[in-house]
Amino acid sequence: MHFLGGILFSVLYIEFVTSYSTEYGDSIRRQTLPELVASEGYAVESHYVHTPDGYILNVHRIPRGKTGKSNKKVIYLQHGILDSSTGWVLLGRDRSLGYILADEGYDVWMGNVRGNVYSRNHTTLNPDKDSQFWQFSWHEMGTIDLPTIIDYVLNQTSADGIYYCGHSQGTTVFYVMASSRPEYNAKIKAHVSLAPIAFMKHVTSPLLKIAAFWDTPLEFLLKLIGMNEFLPAEGFMNMIGENICSEGVGTVLCENTLFGLCGFNPKQMNTSLIPLIMTYTPSGSSTKQFLHYAQLMNSGKFRQYDYGLFDNKKVYGTFAPPSYDLKKITAPTYLICGKNDWLAEPKDVGRLATEIGNCRGKFLLSDNMFNHLDFLYAMDAPTIVYPKVISLFSRH
């Protein structure tokens, strides 16, 4: 019960301080993605996509690079949980995948799923007042958000298909879409998964394992206190990033918090970047997204949300939630994972590779310490990860 008590205290404390910091503001203004991209000298666009169930998704675009290459190939980048489109451009032109792809001749589109800082909008629901706004997981992102965005991008570009690269939850939602709405496989030229997450039986992150162990009472508590939004962008963690992570001892604390969640790789993490990263992350999500992942860890299966025996019967017609049929994924799919990723553990990625209908390759990076966040922020990511992504897409 000590673990549970610690989690419950942390949830209540974060909820309190989040409300406080949201009310009184942050000391440093975060730049928006359009501001960041424009500061690098790139063209940038903001598009607003309406889903059938009323969510308004802000999608960003870098239509061309600065190298003079023709940007006729259309690529879609999907961020991970608690992240946003900013993750693809945060480290600047030479180190961020969004710019690198633009300069390689791609028309780069970067999505923001429902509930994050850019997509915290709805045609009728108020995210600050209506709990119904937050009743979604990554299942709805895969079955509704992604198909809607992909259709919008194809309509805007007149392309005959898109390249897709996802990180973490950005891979999960792709598997959900391609298995639940298999007609969308034909719209994907190729998919590259960075730190793929579907099966989570072998997760080694101590923080997530604790949360998974207490997922049922934790869900009850969160409902009791009405906590539907988890770590919003204008909240406690961003205040930490802006005001604490920049200090000597605070930097070490923030660094080890990241390592405790995602894996330990100090050689790849430039500690001077931690205040910047923590200023933009977390970018908000629903609590239900995390609970859904906790259920995967406990069940060892990749399946829809578990509402409990009787509610499952009402929702699905069965006492257990249905599993996603990964054999229906026929788009060419490539998996890239790290040996020290505590969330996308290589054993789980190996199982995923055997179950996907058209897995063209699984690649384990040579760096023995490469972890979950290294795909975005490692010093060597531009040399050991991004050329591989470009090479895989060039096959299609």
C-alpha cells in the first residue's frame, strides 16, 4: 500500500499545483510550433481538422525545405503520449527529424491528437468544464483522428498515399487504425515505427510498473476526484521545466526523472537541453490513455479498453475486450527499437514483428543504452536513426 499511497499523493499534489500554476501563469512564454519553425527560416502552415465526433485537431505543415529539392513526397509524423508536433522540430534544423525530412524533399505534416495542447478544442464540449471531452483513449485516436487527418492531407496535397513515421504512442495509434480500419492500409506507402508500442508485457520502467500494478484503484481515485486530463501543457511539469530544471541540482533531478521512466542513457542526453524539453513536455493527454496502457501491461495483450466484465458485455458484447487483429496491417511496416528502451522493450517489439501482417523489417539499434526518448533527443539520433528512416522510405 505504500506504493499506492505514494501514487495517490502524487496525483493529488500534481492536480493541485497544476491548477495553481495554470491560474497564475508561467514565467517563460513557450513559443508555438509555427514560431519555432519560422525562426529557423522555414515555411510553416497551421491546419484545423474536424473529426466526426467534434474534436478540432491542429495539424502543422512544413511544405518545403531549404535545399531546393522538390517536396512532392508527403510524410505524416505522429507524436507520442504527452508530446505534440513540437517534438519533431524542437532541437532545430540540424537535429530535428521534421526539418531533416523537409530538406530531403518531403512535404512534412505533423499531427496533434485530441487533448494535447494544440488540439484541446471541440465544437460543443469545453475541456475545462465537460468531463465528456476527456472520455477517450488512443483507440479513438487510431479509429477517428488518424483516418480523418490522413484524408485531409491527401485531399490537400492530391497525393496518392503518404509516408508515416510515428514515435511511441504515434505507433500505437497506427496499429489501431491499420487493424481496425484496414482500408487505410492502401493510403500508406510505408510506415516506420520508432520505439514501437503495442505489447507491453516486458516493460521495465519502474514508474509505469507501479502504476500498472495499481491500475484499478488508481482509476477509481481519478474518477472520484474528477481528474480527466493528465499533466496538461499549462501545468506543474512545465513550471518545473522552466524554473527548476535549469538549476544545477534541479537539472539532475529532472534528468533522472526522465531516465526513471524511459531508460538510462546519460551519454546521449545533453543535460543543457533538459530545461527546453521539460518546457514543452508534457503537452497534455487524457488520463484514460495512461490507464489503457496500464491494462496492456497487466494483460500482456494488445486490445481495446477494458471497462470490466459487465460493462465490456454492454460495449463489446463479450466479457473481455477484443484484441486488435494485427494481421490486417498490410501497409509495409518497419520497426526500429532501442536495447535500453524501458517502454518499448525489444522482446515485446519482437512479438509485434511476428504478428503484424506486413512487417518488412525489425531493427535493433547498436547503442546498448539507446532508450525511449533518444529517438527524438539523443545527440546521435541524426546520424544513427534518421538516415535509417529516410533509407527505408526510399524503398517505396
